[in-house]
Amino acid sequence: MKTKLAMTCVVFGALLGSAAAVADDAGAVATSTTVFVKDSAITTKIIIKLAGDHLTSVGRIHVDTDQNGIVWLTGTARSQEAIEKAVFLASDTEHVNSVHNDLTVSLDD
């Protein structure tokens, strides 16, 4: 009887531990998803601004944003003035903390 009770307690304890681990993982997923949505929203806002000012076309300027509001601009623009405008528009976007500019001038595109 004591052995049966002990085994029941061990199994029940293992199940509770597994449920707690799953609950912790679910919270982590929700947090990651929230961060991802925020990053996508910032990135989308910047792309819309760049398109509105005719500074970007498909494949020219790439925008990436991390969970800390840091934006990376990569690719090419037609002039140094266009690069400066793209950096300004990105840095002037809500929730952007800094902008890393890796854009280069290319007249071939």
C-alpha cells in the first residue's frame, strides 16, 4: 500500500512538474510573439515611409528591426541624399531607438 501511494505521488509530482514547464514555455512563446509583432510593426512603418518618399523599390533598401528597437538599413540607394533621408525617416519612426546604416550608393539599380 505504501509503495502504491509513493508511486502515485511520484507520478503525480512528475505530471505537475511537466505542466509547470509547459506553462513556462507558453509564456516564453507569448513573449517572443509579442516582440516579433512589435518588430514587424516598426519595420512596416519604416518601409511605408520610404515608399511614400519614393526612396525604395523592391529589393533596394532592406529594413530589419530587433526587439530593442534597433533598425538596420542595408542595400542601395541612388544618392547620398537618399541615404540620409532614409536614415532620417527610420530614426523619426515611433519606438526606434537607433539606426544602423549600411546603405551604399548605386546608380545601376
